[in-house]
Amino acid sequence: MEVRDPVHGSIHILAEEAPIIRDPFFQRLRNIKQLGFSEYVFPGATHTRFLHSIGVMNVGERAFEKLFGLHKQSNDLIRLKETFKMGCLLHDIGHAPLSHTTEIVMPSLSELKIPSEFLSEQDKGKDRRATHEDYTIKSIADSSFASSFRKLEETYGVERKYIADLIRGKTNSVEYFTIAGINYFPLLHQLVSSELDCDRMDYLLRDSYFCGVSYGGYDLDWLLDNLEICIDNNEAYLGITERAVVTFDDFLLSRYHMFVMVYFHYRAVCLEQLLYKYFDSSPDEYKIPANIEEYIEHDDHHLMKIMRNSKNRYAGEIVQNKIPAKVYESFNDPQLENLALIQQFLKDESIEYIRCSSKGRLSKYYEEDKPANPFSMRVVRKYFGTDKKTYSNIDEATELFQKFSKSHAINRLHCYTETMNQSQLMELSKLCRK
């Protein structure tokens, strides 16, 4: 099986992997857009979680082959490779319609009835709202999706439990990931979720391509060529060589710029807020089921059909791509103070408004004044003429983590100016000019 991808070219799928891709659980991702409402701003951004997931698996395979070698892999290493590839492929399989936006109407975690071995101790003791990660684990661990893994299990010895472990970042069976006394679980999980994971390496290039912008561009080939395995106390971690640190900086900045210019675009963010208002004002019109088999039917088309048939005002505005006017936005503390004054004015005048707050951090794996993340990436320094190597944490090799240690926030106010009288409009204009 071969997939023609506009970002990575030809992607080859093994015969044992094909049933998983053809399964209804994975095919559902054809109808889940990667960027939700962003297509209302960037018309080309109609790409889906389906192709993104295949792209992540492709990047993952390239990374694995760089780290472990392309030829003469042992049976144990091939088993790990296929387990890891499935972790990459299935990392997004639990996404709800419009991706992250609809998680607000997911049921409680307890209603999903995820087997206890896949729950953290914290989740066992306290209920919370389910997330797309929970639906991902449920799909892999406890659903009819299991039948599609039979060939992969029989041929390579891959077990679904360990695919789920890689995605969630915890395992109670390190022996599955251990070869010749080295535990490779930390390394493989980092490639699934870390500062430099295969998910980000794919979506930055893919989102940039389909949005028609250049902000997400970086040198993928150079990053992959400079990946290294770092062994610490018989555990393997992800590293890059010194010569790729500047490229990694470029990768981080590309992600930052994509958030500011694409993911935080005011129109897409406001449409999300309208969707929340729709859910709040018509709570019985759309609910995400806890039954994982029924979940297969829930995609973007399903939700949009419900909204097209709805009499709810906010649903109508979403369908028509109609948002209230953006009247003010803040990027710093003084502007934020003025925004608060404008918001109070709108509140005092009983003018309906929407406040949109978008926050993003350069990396969730590094925060100032907090202990180093155990899955933090290493930088490898090699000494000329010897086999000696030294490792250091990535935040010691780049200043970007410190420079962008605080969340970047953009706050905006939207309101229905057509409902305002002339006096209110004049006062609003005056406040916005401060």
C-alpha cells in the first residue's frame, strides 16, 4: 500500500499495517480537519487528521531508522519499531469533531470505562472530563478496533497495550521496551511527545503548506540526520548533536510563529468561542457519546449537519462564518489594562461581547523555576578522534527557553456593534484609541 503525500512524497504502508488504516476507527479521521475553523481563514487548510497521522508515522520511521540503523535489525528491534510506528499513527485517533474545540462536551472519564491499567493513580481517585487522549487510549485498548491489529501482532509480536503506553507516556512493563539491557521506552515516548516529536515535525510543515504560509518551515532532514541515542543509567533518551542546535532553535521559532500567525488567528478563535456559546445555550443538541463504538459516527460533518439544522443563533453564525466585530486586541500589560476598561464599559451598557484569550508557550516541557522534565531532550557533544560523548539538557544549549519562558498571550474583544446606538459607538471608539 502506498500513500502519495504532498508534504513527504510517497509513504509506503506494510501489508500488516494496512488493516489498521482501513479500519472505521482510523478512517473517521478523514472527516476530522487538522485545524478546525482555520479553513474559514485559510481556505486551503482543509487537510485532515487522517493524512497528518500517516505523515507522523512516516517521520517516525525515518527517525527510528536514523537512530537504530536501516539494515540488520533484530526481531526485538523490529517489534519495537512497529510498536512505535503505531504510536505515531494512532496518537490522534481519539480526536473529536473540529479537533480540540469540542472536548468541552465530552463525558466524564469514568463513563468511558477505560481499563484501570491504563489510568494514572490520580485519575483512578478523581473523576474529570474526558479528553481526546482518553478516547485514543480507549480506542486502542478496549474497542472493536482490536481486530485490525491481528496481522501486526502475529507477524511482529506487537501488543496494543504498549502502543497505548507509548502515547500516554507511562508503562508498567519496561521489559517490553528493553533490548540488551537498555530501556528504550523514554526515547520512543519522546519521539511521540516531546519538544522534538514526530507529531510537531509533521504538523508544522503540513499546516504551513496547506495554509499557504511560510511560518512553519524548518530543516526536517537536518534534524533527523542529527538525532542521537543518549544512554543514561541503562535508559535511552532522545538527543541531537551540537551542530543541529541552531536548526532546533529554528524549529521552536517556527512553531511559535505558527501559533501567533495561524493557530491564534482572531477569526478562528472567535468561531471557537461561538461554538462554546452554542453548546452552553443549547446543551441538549450535541453531546459526544461515551460509547466508543458510537463515537465512530462523530466527525466534522456530523456536527456541522446538526448546526445547519439548528435554530440556535450561534450555530447559524458559525455555519455562515459570521463573527461579531473585533474591536480591540492586546499584546502587552498596558493594552490588557485598557481591554479590561473596554470590557467593563460593554458590560455596564449590557452590550453582548466575546472575550477571546489565546495563550501559548514555546514548549510545555520547559518552564522557568521548575525541575527539568525527565523527558527533556539532550544535546550530544562528540570529541574529535575518540568515541567519547557528553550530554547536556537542551535548555542549557539554547537561550530560547529562557527568553520565551512566559506564555505568550493575545486577548481580544468582539461585540455586536450593530446593536449599539451612536453614543455607545462613539464612547467605544474613544476607549479603543487609548
